[in-house]
Amino acid sequence: MGQLSIPHLILLIIILLIFFGPNRLPQLGQSLGKAIRGFKEGLNEVNVDAKDVGPQQQIRHADNTVQQTTTETKKENT
């Protein structure tokens, strides 16, 4: 796969301007940045949780979480 060069970037910017318009591009970039930031924070939370407990505790914690979610879903449906 080739590298992204300046002509490629210019072509990409022109295509984005055609599809989204100059007014929507900042909003699009901002929402994309927020999504990436949220994804990274979610990954960090998973890594911190995994380091805090041992393997057996992780399995028990996952089972309890599934059971709690199932119970909450049943309560909401009734």
C-alpha cells in the first residue's frame, strides 16, 4: 500500500468539500475527534480494570456483569 502524498491529500480534501461542503467539515472533524477520544478512553478503562484483578476474578466479574445487565433488561421490559 502506498504512502499518502500531497497530491493525494489535495484530492481527498477536494472530494470531502464536494460531498460535505465547507460548513460541515469542521463539525465532521470535531465529531470524529470526539469519537476517537472516547474509543481511546474506553480502551484505557478496560486495560486498567484488567490489571487490577486476576484472571479468575475477571471471569467472575464478567459473569456478574452479564447477570446484572440481564436482570436490568428484564426489569425494564416489565
